[in-house]
Amino acid sequence: MRNKIWFMAVVLGIVAFLAGLALAGVKGMTTPVIEKRILEKKIKPSLDKFFDGLDLENDCIEDRQVLDLGKDARGRKQVTTLFLGKKGGKAVVAALQTKAAGFGGDIEVLTAFSLDDKKILGVKTLSQSETMGLGARVSNDAEPFIQQFQGMNYSDGVEMRSNGGQVDAISGATVSSVAFTAAVIRATELVEKNVDSAAAN
Amino acid sequence: MKTLTQEFTKGLWEQIPPFRLVLGLCPTLAVTKSLEGGWGMGLATTFVLVCSNLFISALRNVIPPKVRIATFIVIIATFVVITELVMKAYTPMLSETLGVFIPLIVVNCIILGRAEAFASKNGIGRSLLDGFGIGFGFTLALAVLGALRELLGTGKLTMFAQANLDLTIIPLGEGREFLFKFMVDPPGAFVCLGAMLLLMNLISERSARSKAA
């Protein structure tokens, strides 16, 4: 019986079904923990720092909105989270999570904006897998490359110095620097496009 | 036939995975930048190995021989994804350190190797002991390799970064990140692994010679 085709299919089917059940259960249990941890441990401290002293009237973590970015080249749904800080009923600050492909994988960046004077309040690397000692320096908040974004005016766009812009790369880590900057550029584009409609909600 | 104790202890020296079986070298070389990476990877692999050995051994008389590899992979992959999700939720820093090498446990040849060569031919008890033995051997080897590389590379030993458990053994000057950067780079992994292999062969040879004499 063990060599019959139907038996093989049944055994493999049952094993795969049980595996799927087990995985669905574990995923259901861990997803909220993972999401909560990312919000609390990574995004909240950065937002508190960027929006420090602004006396926002809302909790921008609580009021976060998910933006639908359409589908990527492989047809997977792309989303990002927008955090808006309001004052007097008007959105004054925003922060947005974007990513770009670096040297060792995606670099995920949180960019915070001051909307009135169109300035970047700060940037923070949320995750990266770049080379230790070179590209991985984007994780260091004290790194001059990261610091240079603070207070940068984005009304005329953000661009690498090599493309006639204002951003200096980390020497020896051009790919990582370009990817990081690409994520910031993407965030500026998204914030320009979405902030008005999002603020109305 | 080995005794049950031997079934467990064979994994700790006689068949210790990266050195004696010379299996699973990819993660061995990649994640041993720190002590934490070493033991973290080792324990994650042990969990998957023990669980897959248990299930494969329990189902060994049911699984049709022709689709056994497919069945093994489904079972192994399930436990790998469970490990990955649980680590992401509860040990996030370790999960970040190990990165893609956790999902890659699926293709770790130690696990498929033990499933095919041992668990599919032996009872549940023996398969569990085999899983624990080989798993702990792998953990031990990775932890020692990781500790050696981290100590020589950065002068530190990271036990568990999430709880700030790290020791500075060799203090470096202000602003200096590395003691001997070569050791935490990929080539350093080969050199360290080679040195440990040499040492192990030396000890085995010595003990064999003293037994003969």
C-alpha cells in the first residue's frame, strides 16, 4: 500500500495540512507581538526624539495610518505606515517608513518631516544587513552621514552629491549610502503626495 | 548497536557536526561573528533537529519511501518557520543578528542528514537522543568558534545582547571598534575553523596513540 500513488498523495497531503495548521496558529500568536515590539522599541523612541518639545495634541502612534502603495514588480502588495502629528487640528509633522535595497538586503528607514517649513527632522535606520564597519554605520545615529539629514530642506528634493544634490555618502559604503538616501527620497515623495489626504481623515 | 548514552554523547565529540561530520558549514562560517550568534544558531538548529527527528521517527513506518524527502522537508520547514516567528517575537535582537540564516536552517544538511540517516531508521527514543546530542555538539562548536572570533576580533564576548549581557575582556581605546577585524570577517571564520580542526585532530591522534601504547 505504501507504494500506491494515492497513498503517497494522502500522506503528503495530511502532513502538509497539519503543518499549515500549526504555522497558522504560531503566526497568529506571534504577529501581534512582533508588530507591537517594532512600534514600541524602534519607532516610538525615534518619534519621541524627533517630535520632542512640539506639544502635539494627538498620539501619532495611536493615530497611525496605513498607506497602500500599490503592487511591486512581483505583484506583492506594498504598504507603509504614516505617522501624523497634529497641532490646532492641522498636521504639522509626519513620519514615514520606507525601504530600499542596499548591499546586503533591504535598508528600512524612518524619516520624520516638519511639514510647515519642509524640513527633515531626522532619519533612523530601522533595519539593515550591511557590511560591518562600512555600510552598517547607517545604524549609528551619531554617524555624520545620518546627522546631515537633520534640518535638511526637502522642498527642492533630496539627492546624492554625485547627482548634483546635497547628500554626502559614507566613503567606502557608496551602495549602502545611495540605498539609504533612496529610501529617504521615497519618503519625501510619499509625504508630499499623501499628507493632505491623510490629514483630512 | 550503541547504548543510549553513546547515542547522545557521539554528537559531542565523535560526530560533532562541523568538525567530524563536516556538515552545516555555511551557517557555521556565517553566524559565528559573536558568541551570541554561535549559541543562538546552535540552539535554533537543535530545536528544529529534535522536533523533526521526533516526528520523522514517529512517522517512519507511514511515510512512503518514494516521497520521504518531500515529507521530511515539509516537517523540517514547519519547525524552522515556527522557530523564526518565535525568535522574531521574543528574542528580536538575536533574530536580527542571525538574519537570513534562521530560515536557511531548512536546507541545513545536518538536519536532513539526521532525518535520512538516523530518524527514519530508528525508534523515537534513540532519535530524540541523537537529535539532542548532535544539536548540542553543533551548539558547542558554534559557541566556541563564535567566542574565539569575537574575542580576537573585538575584545568582547556577547552573551545575550537583548539583556545587555556582554563582557569586555580586552578593553580597546576610545572610538576603536575592532581589535583584529580579520577575525570577524568571513576569511577569519575559515582560519578559525581550520585551527580548531587542527587542534581536534591533534587531540584525537594523541589519545589514539596513548591508547595503542
